[in-house]
Amino acid sequence: MRTEEIAKEVEKLGLSEKLILVEDIWDGIARNSGELSMPEWQKSELDKRYHEYKEGKLKLRDWEGVHEGIRHKKGH
């Protein structure tokens, strides 16, 4: 079945059925997440940031501050 055909079938489902389907899809992705490889540049960046975090070199912000900053930017 092609992606377009699947999308048409999904549109026929009720909201609760769609939510169950999404949950099943995410569960399937989680079971197979080990198959996804991370690019070397991304691994290096994460390692660098973790090292900076452990050394106290990063300025950390809580979620409320980040969220407020996003809302403030949207207003401009």
C-alpha cells in the first residue's frame, strides 16, 4: 500500500482510532530505534555539549524561561 493510500484510509478513522494508530506506530519506532544510526557530526556535538555541561561552561535555562522566550519572539 502506498503512502497516499494509507493517508486516505487514516482519514476515514475516528479520532480515538487515529490516536491508537499513532501510539502503535510510535511503539514500533521505539522497538526499532536501535536500527537508526546517528551521524558522527551529531555524536561529536552531543559529546562536546555534555563535556561543557559537566564543566559548568553552559548557561542552562529552565523550560519556563525557554517557553517564555519563544512566546516573546512570536509577538515581534
